[in-house]
Amino acid sequence: MGSNSTMSEEQLTAVSEPAVNDSPLKPRRMTLNMGPQHPSTHGVLRLVIELEGEKVISATPDIGYLHTGIEKEFEAKFYQQGVTLTDRIDYLAPLSNNFCYCLAAEKLLQVEVPPLAQWTRVMLAEFTRLNSHLVWLGTHALDIGAMTVFLYCFREREELLRLFEMYSGQRMMTSYFRIGGLALPPPRGWQQRVKKLIDIFPSRIDEYEDLLTKNDIFVGRTKGVGYLPVDQMIDLGVTGPMLRAAGIAVDIRKSEPYSSYEKFDFEVPTRTENDVYARYLVRLAEMRQSVRIIQQAWEGMPGGPHQADAPKVVLPEREKMKTQMESLIYHFKIVTEGFRVPPGEVYQVIESPRGEVGYYMVSDGTSKPYRVHVRGPSYGNLQAIADMVRGTMVADVIAILGSMDFVLGDIDR
């Protein structure tokens, strides 16, 4: 070999001894997209997570994948047609949204709903709360690794869906509540079906508790996880079980009772630990209180009509429509032209399974709303995710997301 191909002693030393980097080693950060198609995001939510190892540095929720424009659709529908849109907002608690929408319209119309309709609404709203909490509990437990609870919860949910089908003909998108009352009178045999369900339900809640409440794995994954200062939760608009698990006993059914809720005896469960485990305990206690309310509704259900005496607003009975010309005219005009609502605006709130639902409704005196805006509880609750997961481990993100119990249709209206 020529002299040009040989290496000097200094060059050989440089190759065999790599340069020393005196700068301290820095952990590498990674950006992870969780969703929007991910089972543990409980819907089409994209969560952009910045990780340092397994530690969460930041998390940014990206919403809008399910946007339906329902609030704008209200403006193109008659008031009575808008009821069917409300089912699609929070599709795990459709009757809660039916309820709030109808109450808002009834305030503008100054329509008095008869006692039977009020009590039936309360009873079915509490069944809706049970239905929603069962879906939450089953999927939340499944996220953390408890499969049996998921199967048990959906066993009871099936019975609830059959009850909704008995009342309305539909399992999920019930549209059973109407402006002025109910779509149909309570079905024959509802007393026996409701009684059978509420008699067995407390024992089923006991089963869920036996499987989870003292389960070492479940407790280890949930206790002390997902804490956020109460004042920060209030600033972000967090409501419902999440806020009550932080020690704030706020429940619209107690503070601003509607539809005869003031006549029912029940408690507002709270905890002070303000973590994922506390939210689990609060929702289980709420299920027991819902059974208590349903029991009172079953025992004291008043008689009478299922719709208000408002012939220009409420569709007449079908038998009258077939035999009375005046009823036929009212039916034709309501179906083809709708009914006019006096000009004004109203904000109506109720307590849904996820927290405070509010409907802001503006009427310009026509048969279609000028504006309907929905204050969904899921949107406020989800805002807390960034602060709640910061500094936790990536596995904790799954538990914290599940404890929020949001529905993306409620966010992406």
C-alpha cells in the first residue's frame, strides 16, 4: 500500500477513542396520538400526548370529528320536530335531552304539564341515569382490565333498553317526551315491569361493588389518580359526579327542582378525595339514589292525562281525530304548520348523568326556533383533561379519561 493509504499514530488514536460529550444526557420526548379511533377514548376523540418516557408532559384534546350541526338544524325544524334531534346529542342519555328541551319550550309557551307526565318523566329520567352509569361503569372497568363487570353491567342495561322499548317503541333514540307531556300514555303492565327491575337492581349494584370496590388492582389504578384542585374544576366548568366527587354537593334536581323533583326524597352523594376512585364511588351511590327515586315514583304515580290541555300545541288523541272535525283540524295544522311560540328567550337546566345540561332557546314568534344552544356537560368536563393528566403516567390517562364519562356527541354538536 502507498503512503497515502496509511494512517498516522495520531489518527489511529482519534478513531479508537471517541470524543467525550460533557453535556448531560437529556431524556427524549415523544408525541403520541391517542385516537381518534381508540377504544379507550370512548368516542372519536384525538388526544395529542407529549411523553417523556412514560410520564405525561402535556395532553391536548382535539375534538370535532363527530360534528353534526344539530344546533343549526333546530332552526329548520318545527318545535315538535326538534325533540328527535335531542336524542342524538347525548346518545347514552337521550331522555335527559328530551326532558330539557321540552321544559324550555314549555316555559316559553307557559304550558302546565299534568302530574302523571311530570312523575313519568322523573321516573324515566332516573332509569336513563342508571342506563348511562351502567355503560360508564362497564367500559371504565374494561379499560382497567375488569372484564366481568362489563358483562354484568350490560346484562342490566339490556333490561332497561327493553323497558324504554315498552314505553316508546325504541331502545335508544326514544323521543318519548313531548312538548306538553308524553308521546303516549304509560303502557299496560308498566307497574309490574318497573317493580321487577327496581327490586333486583340494588343486589346487582352489590355485585359490582363486590368485584371492584376492594379489588387491589382496581384500587391501585384509581386511588390518588386524576386529582385537580376544586377551584380549577369550577373555573373550567366541570359539573356533575366529577364535581361532587371533589366535595361540592351541587345537583340541579335539589338546587333548582323541576318536574316535581321537590316532592321526592333523595340524597346527593359526595366524596372529598377528588380522584378516579371517588368518582366511581359517587356514581355507584347515585345509582342507589336513582332506584330510590324510581321506587317513590312507582308507589305514588298520580293518575290523569298524559298531556297538557293545550289543543293548539299538543296533538289530539287519535280517536278524537277520527270522530271530531275540530280535532282533525288541529292535528292537520300542528303537523303541517307547527305551532307558534310567543317571542322570548329562556335558559333551562337539568341534571343529566354527566352533569348540568342547559338549553338556551330563543323564539321570534314563529313555529321554528330562532336559536337553540345546548350547554353540554361533557364539554366542560373534558376541558379538565390537560391539567388532570399532566405529570401522571401514560397508563393513568386511560383511567382518568374513563372517570370523566363524556360523550362526544354531547361535545361535537
